[in-house]
Amino acid sequence: MKKTLRLLSWAAGLLVLAAAGFAAYVSLRGVPRYPVPTVGQVLPSTPARLAHGEQLATMMCMHCHRDPATNTFSGRALPEVGTALGQLHSANITQDPVYGIGKWTDVQLVGLLRTGIGADGRMRLVMPHFAYLSDEDAASLVAFLRSGDALVRATPTAQGPQQVSFLAKALTNTVMKPTPLLAHPADAPPATDPVALGHYLVVARYQCYYCHSRDFSTINQAHPEQSENYLGGGNAMLGDKLEPRVSRNLTMDPETGLGDWSEAQFSRAIQAGMSPHGPLYEPMPKFTALTNEEAHAIWAYLQTVPKIRNATPEDGALAGR
């Protein structure tokens, strides 16, 4: 008996030492750095791509990267993502050569979009990885970021301090990884195939699943549909006044999802920020530049997603069941 207790004591001691060693390693290493990804040639800017890029930037970049103080994409604090991963701040993506992306190549920009790894080899936390973004969309975004638009004019604003939590360091050294370069389409599916286009918009371009699944730490960006509670909502975030917000269930469950909504109500919600039950609040952005064809395609795709029963606060009494 004494020998067994002694062995258990040694095992427990070894576990404590291993845990302490891992904690020390994680604290010293911080968020890992990776080789900068090399993507293929980026398509050149054209007037059509520039116009498309402006539309995309207002829906894919504006919400997180626009600083109200400068009215440019010089970055801002991100309180809405909560504090579990630390006090995070979006990057300056203006053309400033010191604080922004003025010295980045087009290939480095697209590499960041697809994998989450920047030109410095650092993985960006909570930034979606647009792994399946089409070549046309990627080139259009680059065209806009290189343009003369006021939103991307060189703004010498340093990124706010990133106070990364121990949890974030532990996760990025274990389960939160960059997304590998994956096969992706040359262009988005046509509007004549609304389900395919809607799937593309949800998982590749607008990344609806990223906020509307269970949690940022369980997102599977290489295989979005394998994310925990895919499109079932429940991701805890904060509003513009730091009030608790939980992402909504977007599946067609009739009681806790969108099953009792009409397509017109859904379109009004995402384009104008008004749901059948009242206004939508931050951090949900208004996709005012979303076309009617795109809204219809997203709705068509959501009809095909398996229903999940997951009540969130706007469901009232159901949320307590």
C-alpha cells in the first residue's frame, strides 16, 4: 500500500512539474511565429476589381479596422471579442510604410488573408482566415488596399498594445493554428446557383460562421462545417458599451433559430440591421453593401444547414431551458 501511495505521489509530482514546465514554456514563447506563406501570383488591379474591392472592404474590413479617430483603416481596440484571449487591437492596414502595410507585397497580403500569418510571421488572433476566398475576391481586396481611397491613405498610427492572455498563448501553442494554403475557387459561384453562392459567402467571403458558431477557440477554419455548433450561435462577445452579447442561431430551427422568419425579414436584418423583433446591436455589423442577390443566396444556403436547437438571449424564456 505504501509503495502504491509513493508511486502515486511521484506521478502527481511529475504531472505538476510537467504542467509548470509547459506554463513556463508558453509564457516565454508567447504566440508562435511561422514561415511567411507563399501564394501564387496575385491578379492585377483593374477598374472592375477596384470597384468590387471597395464593396468587399466595407463588409470584410471596415467593422474591425476602421478607427473612428482617423476615419481610416488604422486599427482600433477590439473590446467586443471579450477578454479571454487578452486585450486585442486590430492592425493598421493603411498604406503607411512603418505602421501599416505600405511595404508589404501583394503576395504577403493574400498570404495573410488565407492563412492568418503576416509578413512578420506572426499569426493574427481572432482575425478570420479567408482560406477559401476566390482569386478574384482576393485580388479585388488588394486592389482597394493599394488604391487612393481615403480609408486606406497612409496613417502613421501605431497599433495599440496587444495584451495577450496566458490562455491565448496556450491555445496558439496547441490547438489554434494558422490555416494551411488550401484549394480555392478562381471566382465566386454564379447567382444562378444560389445555394452554392450562399455557401461561398457564409464560409469564404463574409465568414458568417466565424461569429455564429460556438466560440472563437473552437472554429475550424480549414473545415468550417466542422466548427462546434456550426451556425448555431452561442459565441459570447461584447456590445459597443461592453454589454454581454451572444451570437444568434442562424439555423432554421423554428423556436431558437430563423425557422419562423421570412426571407424578407432576414434580408432586412442583415442589410439594414432590423430584425422582426427589433434592431440588431453591435458587434453585428450592417451589411449595407450586400446585394439582394447575395442576401437571397445566403438565405437559400441556410435552408440546407442542419437545424440546431440552441436558444440565445433574444429567445427569452427558451434560453433558460
